[in-house]
Amino acid sequence: SDLPTCGRPTRIEPCTWVGRVHNPLSTAVFVPVGMAMGAMVLRGRRDPRWRGAARWSLACAALGIAGAAAAVLYLHATGWQGRWWTGLTQRSLAAAALLWLAGVLAALRPTAA
């Protein structure tokens, strides 16, 4: 959340209620999506009809974790100076979540009888 950095002289942007709300809400979205990916991996691998979706879920979860880790490492390496990259971690998680959702929707597509 923005609260720990409010009032610091190194902070570039002002503290706003939008920032204070945005960070907890994004966590409230990404955590359940990650849990859903994990549940699909654990439950879907047992059912042959869902194995493809389970593999897709595992790949997307790995992509999201790797993207978030790479974003954090990059931001630490630049000394957090690149403020335009502030949402890099969230964007990497959102991209993985959207790819996962597309794969699950494709797996749910009805097949010809």
C-alpha cells in the first residue's frame, strides 16, 4: 500500500486515496486468481478431460511468478528510479492471468457432438 511511503522525501508522486485503494484491491484480485490457477493444476491433472487446462494453468502460473520476480529484480537493479515502471509487476501478473483465462475458456468451448 502507499501508506508506508507517504511523507518520505524520496517519494515522487503524491499520496492519494486512489493509490491507497489501488494496491490492496489489486492484491484482492491477484491472490484469488493465483489460487484458482493452483486449484486447476491440482484438481485438473487427475481428470483426463482437464489435463490440458491444468498444464496451461501451470504454465501461466509459472509465467506470472517469473514475470513478477523479473519485474521486482529489474526495479531493484534500477534503484526504483524508473517510476514509469511502477506497475510492471502488476502488468506481468495481469498478462499471465488473462492468458490463463483465455486458455480455460478455450477448454470450456463445447465440442461437436
